[in-house]
Amino acid sequence: MKKLLLLILNIVLVVNLYAGEVDAFFMAGNKFYQEGDFDSAVSEYEKIIQHGYENWQAYYNLGNTYYKLGATGKAILNYERAKRLNPKNEDIVYNLQLVNLQIADRIQILPEFFLTAWIFQLANLLALPAWGTIFLIFYIAIIALFILRMLLNNFSFARTFSVSLILIILLCSVSGILMLRIYENETFSYAVVLTDKVDVKSAPDDSATDVFTLHEGVKIEIKDASLNWVKIRLADGKIGWLNQRQIERI
């Protein structure tokens, strides 16, 4: 028992020290940013990510810092990462729209079937962990309701049935959205072009024909990969191949 308690205490201590270290990086980054030392600010914020701590505030601050440095691609990359974790944050959405105006390429988005677009818009109102939490809350609420019904004889059956039915419908709806988000997360992979100007090839080969040109900051969908090359698709439907060195995944 004593060994177990010591183990738990050690784990808590390590977690607290780790959290304190991450907070120190964040505060240092903020200090450098306010002083106008953007290179040092980037270094501190990047340490948070390198420690395996995904945080939308860190990505957002990185986006702001890279924007100050004029690194459009890196700014968009980090705003997109922040948006993935906190999709409805107004500051992230606004700054991402603002920096996207600086991209040289203007890509026309293909129209989607309105119902498909609405479902994906609903699913992206919250990040994946948030939908998982909501699913768990509804699931626990249904279990708790059935337990109360069994333990309390005077618990109204009609009321229990109505509430249970509503909770089950909500649970099924959230379950569908959660599965859609998991499918989207596992199936769709996006990246941002980080090179000033790149020629997209017709095949995964440097000697292949150039099919079109992209500039820094363009968001692309990755459809396939072959050695150091990735097959990409643009929002307007164009397809080609890029070297992985020219992009970074969101």
C-alpha cells in the first residue's frame, strides 16, 4: 500500500513539474512577444509543442508570432492547428481569414451538397475531444437514470421513460457526430505549403511535367504518398504531386 501511495505521489509530482515547465515556456514566450523579440518568442512556444503538449493557445500565439515575422505559411499552419483544437474561437477564425488574404493564390472552392455541408459544419462546431466528452456525459446520464429507476420504487416511470428517450436520441445523435469526426480525422489529412513558390508535378518525380504552381500559405489535402512525395488535391479539384519538404502537415 505504501509503495502504491509513493508511486502515485511521484506521478503527481512529475505531472506538476511538467505543467510548471510548460507554463514557464508559455510565459517566457509571451514576454519575448511583448518585447518584440519574435524569434525568441517562437523558440519558447515551439518548446511547448516539442514537449508533446498540444494546446490551442500555444498554436495561436505561434501563429501571431510567425505573422509578425512575415512567415505567412507558418502563421497559417499554426492558426489551422489552433482551429482544429478550438474551431469556434473568434480570434483564431478572424486571424486565419486575415492572413489568408495575403496568399498569392485564389482557389475557388467547389460547391457541396447543402446537406453534406451542413452536417460537416455541425460536426466541426466543436473539437473531437469535446464531442467525446458530451457523448460520455449523455451515456453516464442514461445509466444513472436507469439505476435510479431500479433503486427508487416511487420514481415516476412515465417521467423516466420520457427523459430516457430524449437522452437516448441525443446520445445517438452525438454518437453519429463523434463517428463522423473520427472518420474525418482518420481519413482527411491536410497540410500547408511553406515554400515561396512550388511547381506541382503530374507524377512523383522531379522530371515530371509541371501541372500548376502554388505559393506559400496554400492549404492542401493530402490524398496519397509515395516515398518523399505526396499526392495533393486543392479545394477547386486540381490534383498533383509535391515533395514533402515543401509542405508541413496540419
